[in-house]
Amino acid sequence: MPTYKLRGIDVDFPFEAYDCQLVYMEKVIEALQKRCNALLESPTGTGKTLCLLCATLAWRKNLGGFSTGSSQKKSQFSGSQSDMGSSQSQAGNLPTIVYTSRTHSQLRQVVQELRRSNYRPKMVVLGSREQLCIHDEVSLLRGKAQTNACRFLCRKRQKRYCTHFPRVADYMKNNPHIGDEPLDIEDLVNIGRKFGPCPYYVSRELHKVVDIVFAPYNYLIDRDYRRSLNLEWHNSILIFDEAHNLENICADAASFDLSSGLLTACISEAKTCIDQAVGRQEESNDKSRNPDNFAILRALLLKLQNRIAEVPIESKELGFTKPGPYIYELLADLNITHETASKLIDIIEDAALLLEEDKQQDAKGSGCRLESIGNILKSIFRDKGNGHADCYRVHVQEAEVNATDIFKGKSSRTLSWWCFNPGIAMQEFSKMGVGSIVLTSGTLSPLDSFAQELKLDFPVRLENPHVISSNQIWAGVVPLGPSGRPFNSSYRNRDSPEYKQELGNAIVNFARIVPDGLLVFFPSYYLLDQCIHCWKNMDNGNSSTIWERICKFKKPVIEPRQSSLFPLAIEDYMTKLKDTSTSGAVFFAVCRGKVSEGLDFADHAGRAVVITGMPFATRMDPKVRLKREYLDQQAQSPREGCKMLKLLSGEEWYNQQASRAVNQAVGRVIRHRHDYGAIIFCDERFAQSSRQSQISLWIQPHLKCYTKFGDVVYTLTHFFRDGGSRSLAKAKLADYESMDVSPSSATKSVPDDGIKESSAGNRREIKTVEHLDKPDLERFPALSSLMDQPCCKDRLSSLLEVKSSNDSSQLGAILPANLSCFTPCMDMKKLKRSSDLMVNEKRLSNTGRGKMQYQNHDVIDLTGDLLSNRQQIKEKQLAPCSMKKRKIDARSVLNAKDHLLHKDDGAAEVDAKFLNQKSEDVQLSTKPRGAEETKGSAFLIQVNCRLFFF
């Protein structure tokens, strides 16, 4: 296992590290050593999670040994503060690492990465009772009902009790090494079922003595969860993986929406509590619960309902808006203040217990609605003062109601208290004395908005390039359609029939050229519905509609609005993807939707992604409008603590949110270092330098602008023509790399193909298997000569076995696996350095002897014709869009006859005969370029026959 010395720390890494992986780990260690915060972006497929774990644990190990095998000494299952304090002292006050991600599915993948590493810290994964409870009855409940039932059954001297809870103490005493090896939620549940202890309380006890804790975001962001953790927060390390939505999660966690329907349900539950308490007094003289308290609760809720209904709303669009502190004025009319709120919260919790005991909830035990009122009061009155309310806005909006309610004079209103400063949650960590906060994700760009929104200083920042080579990605801006009409999905153009027809004709072309899976993202559900309706019904005299022509090449699937229907849509997509009657499937989806954030479309599942426009939020949406106003006010009159920071304006935030949604969508393709795919921006606004600067940095070097749709078709066709060669190279590389993968075959470095869905509680994997057998090679004779290609020789020559991890002389002979195929990473000047505080950064430079020198590190030899390989790739690139004059080459032949592409608006497809003729013209007018070029005609015939490589 190779060992790399980064900033004086020996980092064990299970594989030969890529350049960008070394830079990433160095940045992590820099932040931990300086006790500062870090904002790190590294594309999916660059081994981000493994690098983060190895760097963090190497730094922690350098401070002192891990706590493995010591739980018996530290923990006696009392849960007292004194025991917790003694644990910290015995551990030498070494910092605890808290690693969080969005879902348990993502945490399961993190634990798998930990197993691949050489580090074995004492660890635990925290989960809720919903994931960990193994009691036959309690495990069926949910929410507060489950929590109350668990606590009731764990009490001593009860007729009914949980048999698993009492076994925890003995199990912890007899198994002090639990947590020494990586284990996840499923492992804890299996321990409980096999040996008897409660998995939930085993994890709660174990987390007090571990070196690293894995948990979902809400365990840190939510105050109640955070207070339930017995951790020493001072100098601790907080890691937020997949942090691209962290600012929205923090803001939403501090906000609430109280609808008329929810308030009515709470009033009904309060009435039920009154009846139940009176019934108990009459039947069994049970006076433990006073019905008068529930009557007071119901009266207050009724008064609140009337108060909301009396709010004057002059405009449905604008609603009723007041500054955040107005919420205290509103509640003061109901006699709800800081003094009375705690008593009211106690009454609500008592009501929830009463409802649970009398089984008034449904069979699933979803919990009572009154709990939401309690949570709202806790959020409003969480501090003694009202200072935090300045970051909020009170908003009352009237919703659409049905005809019956209008006839009865009823109105449906929602009272909202929206937080517009997500930094509130993060700033609490600074007050707790946390050492470092590391935010990382594959799509954080643009980074400035993160630092400004979270109100934290991030001295260490990184926008990492990808590990792929330039021939694995096609990225282009397509400002014009087949007929020469511009693509622009702005409000003024999106409803134009001409725009929708032009976009449809372009997608017909893409569906024909792109093999296997094609993803098409729209800015909104509205535009998605409008375009598909147009394509299905518009007929320009052709024998078939645009929709029918799309379906001729790829079977369509449309992302549903309802989350419950989404799993069916995924299954439908995978079924159609495997259907051999067409060349694959096309998934029509929406930016910010479930497809754009929850799935990995690796390999065949996603060969290209099309972005049809900028996904700007609706300007007149109340939350968007108030957010913009809030940011503008903050920028005009910054507070004392914020004067040193450049504050984000409302317009800047608005644009950056759209750019981040685009980056998240395009990140669905090219999911690992052997993957390849195309990113197609079908909107002329992406040609603007201001827009391109906000696209993920790893895409920018490959991004080109095209002035003719014919050039797009030509280059895309050639790009996917080489897909078969890349596929075989991937299989060869995987075979070589499998020899270097340690411990078990279950932890190979090559990711699974297909779609992986991450959702709370479950992880579904739908795989597509690649086969490259003899028939495939016969279909593609070009593959047999693959080993003669220079790029393949360079890539295979870089796969050297590392025989020793500690011998520095042998380390100098290590050749990074990506040097011959990852040219962007070689030029370290292209890496964006966003802070002047960064010192001792790794500098890469090529010497005359072909060596790469790492400042303060070992020298690693570079062999091979790297510079010549760079030059060859550079010569093949198209001129960038910023150049006024385009260099004329063989591809310009297409422009002379581009009218063939859009002569007829309804005939926008690229004819195979036309492409064959262009290919022949190119070959006649240029010098032969080897075996690849002579096989172009054969490939174009395959395009016509819809044989797309696999």
C-alpha cells in the first residue's frame, strides 16, 4: 500500500494516487493543521471520499493512537456526564471526528470506503430507532410514537419491557473491541438479532468512546440531536460530505410553514385529548392528566387560526410580509411569550403521550400533528433573546382552495417563518470551539456563495480537476439549432412554438447519435410539459411528429412530479435501456429534481446529458423574492462582523443558484475514471464568459462553443465512434488495477455500472453489465488494434506495481496512474487557488530530465512522451468561442452544406448518407490519419442501422 508524505504526515493510500488526489489530501491536512475551515470540490469519480478519510485519519493518527479495544475501560453504560468526562481524559483529549452525509445510504458507501483503507479507528454509525430498533412492536412505529414506546418499555419494574435493552451493558463489557473494525447500520442490526442487545443503545453507548462518528446531517444541524450526543466538541473535526445542498438544509431546518390544514388537525387532536382525559377521570379516577390543560391548548390554537385569518392580504402574489421579530408580536396577542412557551410545550408533549397510549394514531404510528406545534415553538423561543429573528421574515400567503370552501367562505392560508441566513446553524459550531469544518462535494461551484451564505471564513479552498483524460469528455455549447434558430429558454422565448420545435429537432439528432442512455434536463416542470405536449401534437407536414421521431431512436421516460412514482420511472428507464429494438432510452427530467441529484448514471445508463436552459427560480415566488430583498439589505448595511466579507447580493445569489443546479445535473454522467460521456448545453446564454465561469472547473477546459449545428453533429459522432475503444481500454485497465487492490475482492476500485439511487433507509442498485466478447470484437475490428494507439500505450505503461510503501527510494520510482491520460491535472497552475493564506502548496514542475518535482516531497519520475501527447491533444481541439476567426480545417466542409441539416424544419435529422459524404470529403481533402479514420464510413453505416457499440 503506497505511503505519501503530505505536509509532514504519512498518508497510507490503498492505490497509486492521482495528482488531484494528492492535492485534495494535502488541502484536507492543511485545514486540520491550521485549525481552519475548508471548502473542497472534487468531481465524482476522483476518489473524494477515500481521500478525505485517509487524509483525516492520517492526521488524527499522527496526534496519537486510535482508541481501538478500549471501550471496556471507558464505558460502563451509565451515560452519565462523569463517565463521559473520564473517557475524554483517558483518550488524552484527542479530537473527535464527526463525518456526516445526507442519508444513511451515502454513509453506507463511506463505511465501505473505510474498509478499503489501511486505517482502523474505533468508529460507529449513528441512526434513529427507525433504522435500528429490532423490537417486534416498537419497530413498526414511527416518529415520536416510536420514541415514547421505546422509553416506556425500557423503564424498570414494568409489566411489559424490552428484552433487548438490559443486554446492552453485558454485551459492551464482554465485547470491548466492537467498533474496531468498520461496521454500518446493517451490522449493528445483525448483532442485535444474533446476540440480543439493542442496536440503538449499543450505538448510543459506543459513540462516546470512538475516534470517528458517522451520522446524517441532522445530528449536527438540529439542536436537539446535537445535544443528545455525548461528545467533546472543543477542537473536534466536522466533515460535511455531499454538502452541495447544505445551505438550503440549514435554512429549512430553522424555518417552518404552518398551513391551515395542519392547524385544523392540531385543533382536532387537542379536542381528542380533552375527551380522553375526561374519560379516564370518569372511568378509573385517573387524574394524571388535567383536561383543562388540553382545553387551554385548543383555545390557543383556535385563537391563532382566527388571528391568521384576520391578517390583511392585499395581493395574492405578494401576500403579507413582516420582519422576523413580528412573530413575537403575533404570538404575544395569544399570551405566548418566552415565559409561557415552555409550559405550552410541556402540555403538547403530554398530549402526544396520551394520544400514543390510547392508540389514536394509524397503524404505522406516524405520530401526532401537535408535535409540529411544539417544534415551531422551540424554534421561535430557542434563545432567551430575539436577536436571531432579524434573519427571518414572517409571511402569510393565501393558497388555492376548492369551490366548496369558497362557497362556505373558508380560506386556506399558510403562516411561514423563513430563515434567510443558513449561517445561523454553522456559527453555533464556532461558539462551541470546533477545530475545523470541512465542506466537500462533487458540485460546489460556484464556491463564493457557500462562504458568503454560511457566514464562515474558508481559508482553504479547492476546485479539483477530474481524473479522466480529454478524450473521455465532450462538452459543448450549442447556441443554434438545426435550422439556425437560437436556443434561449428565457421567459420571453420558452413559449414560442419555433423554439420548442427547434429544441425537439435537436434532441432527435442527439437521440440518434448518442448510444444507450440520454438525459435531457429542463429548467422546470412547466417547460418540460409544454415541450413534450408540443412535440406530440405539432405536425409540420411530415409523416411523423417530433415525439415519434425521438421514439424511433430511443424509448422515452418522463420524470414524475410525485416522489412515490419515481421508483417506477427508474425501473421503466432501465427496462427500456436494455431493449435491443432501439439504441437505448431517453430520460426527460428537471434540474433540481430527483434525477438530477439522487442518482448515478454511470456508463451505459448515461452517455450524454443535455441542458436545455438556465434553471432560474421563479422571480415572483415569495421565498425567492424575500431572499433577494434580504440579501440586498444585508449588502447595503453590513453588520460589524461581516464588514470584512464580501456580501452576496440578491442578483448574484439568484444567478449562482441556477449555476449550481446546472452543475448538479451535468454531474450525472462520467461517474468514474473509466467512464466517458457528453455534456451538451443547448442555450446561447452558456456562451457568455460569466456563465461559463460558474460551471464546474473540471468541465471548463473541455468546453467549446459551436457556431454551426453541423459541427456539433460531426464532432459528437466521432466522439462516440471511439466509445468502443474506450470501453475495451477500460476493461484492460480494470484487469491491471485489480492486481493492486488490497484486502478483498469485495472492495474493488472500479465502481459498479448502472444506476445507484441513494435514499434514506434504502439503497437500490440497478446494474447494466458490459460484455466484450469475441462477437463484439468481430463487429469492431478497430478494437483489435487498440494496443497500437499511443494513448493506450501511455495509460497501460503507467500501471506499475508498488512493492513497498515505506521505502522512499522505491517511492521515487512510482509513476502516478493518470499521468499519461490526465493532462489538465498536470498543469497545476490551472487549479484555482482562492486564498492568500495557503502556504507550502504542492508545486508541480517539469524538469528537463522528465521528472515532476513536489516541493517538500519525494521526487516521482515521469516517463513517457507526456509533452508530445499534450501537443497532439491540443492540436485536435476546436478553436474556443471567444475567438473571432475560426481556423479552417477539414470540418469546415460541413458548414458549406449546412443547409442540408435545416433545409426543412421538419426534417432536422442528420442523414447517414449526408454524414458518409462528409466523411468521404474530409478523407479526400486531408492526409490519412491512420486506421481510426478509415473506419469512419463503417461507423456511419452503423449509425444508420442504430448499432451503437454495445
